Amino acid sequence: MQPKLRKRIRLEPEIYRTPGWPCHVTIAAKDKRGLFSNEDLARGFVGLLRTTCEKHSVPLYAYCVMPDHVHLLLSASETTSITDFVREMKGRGSKMAWRHGCQGTIWQRSFYDHFLRQDEECRAVAEYIIHNPVRRGMVGEWRDYPFCGSLVYDL
């Protein structure tokens, strides 16, 4: 009997290192826990996103920190790949969550990604991401939700 092989979910590594190619990343909390229902933790994670993007010159076209997952629309920089960025965010985000009283594994294994195709406009995808709380019925207007925005676009 042959061992069951796991399907490879990642594209070729060089794709994740290509500056300027936007990728929609979704990072889920372990067991869909509502970690970011804690507003202090959500606010802290947004701050962590901002400083980590600045540190690595990673363009963050859109972000939305939902209670049980995070959406990012970003691309690699000259010095940091998308996978390295997500790894750092998950590691630092875990430590932050533990300081806020969360226990155990914080994140679901890996992350979901979708690289934008030529016919997908980055700004339109960014607007779709920031409207996530509206579609979920959490707020009437995305600007009323303090945990989403863009570091690139003036939305």
C-alpha cells in the first residue's frame, strides 16, 4: 500500500517572491475561533500589519481583520516574499494573541492565496475585501468598521 500523499497547495516559490503581483491571502483562525472579536487584539493586529509592511516595504492594497480570519491583498517586496511575510505575521500575531489571554494554536495551518489575473483590477479586489464587514451585516458602511483599509489606495 502506498502512503497517502498530500496535495501540494503552493505555487512555485518564485511566484511568491515576485514584486508587484498582487495576491489575495486569507489567514483563518484555528477552529474558526473569534479571536478578533476582542477589539484590542484586532486593533493591535492592524498596527502589527502596518509596521510589518513598512519594515519590509510590502505594499498592502487592502486588509480586513474579521473576527475569525484575516484578508490581505498584498504583493512581495524586493526583500520579502509573500510566504515570509505571512509566516512573520502569523508568528508575531500568535504572540500578541497569547498576551491577550488566548491559548494554544492561534492560526489554521497554512493560508489560502489567489494571485490576481490580468483581467482582475487590483483596486476592485481591494474594494471587495474592505466591504467584507458590510456583506456580513456587521456594519452599514465599511468606513464604520475600524479594522479594514488600505496602505496603498485612498479608498
